[in-house]
Amino acid sequence: MVVLTDGQDTDSKVKLEDLLERLKQQTSGGEQSSAPPRVFAIAYGDKADPAVLKRIAEAGGGAFFSGTPKDIKAVYADLATFF
């Protein structure tokens, strides 16, 4: 899963800590899943919150990236190396 966001929580129904725990359970085999999703987070924009997105990517077994309108194509090219 690729998440492109500023990372600002404006209307979540799930708290960050709950999301992180769910992701960790899936990637560690704690839940029955044949292929748990890997989460790749891209911080996008001047107001992006990289700390939150790094935590989500780590818990989801993926990677964190940071992008701007000028370099977003290069970010996606780097991301493609994981697939």
C-alpha cells in the first residue's frame, strides 16, 4: 500500500497507536493473513509530518519517503525498486 499524505490527522476514526499495533500484528504474523500489506508512506507537502509517517511505514514493514512537486516522480521511481 502506498500512502501519499501530509500525515496530518484531521478526521481519523482509528488512533495512531491502534493503527501501529494492527500493522505490527499483521507483519509479525500475529493475525491470520497469507500476505499482510506492506505500507510505504510518502510525506508530501510543506506541512508534512515525517515522524508519524516513518512510524507507520516501519510498523507496516515498508519504507518512508519524502516528496515535493518537483521530485515526486523520482520518489515513485525509488519506491518502485521495492516491487
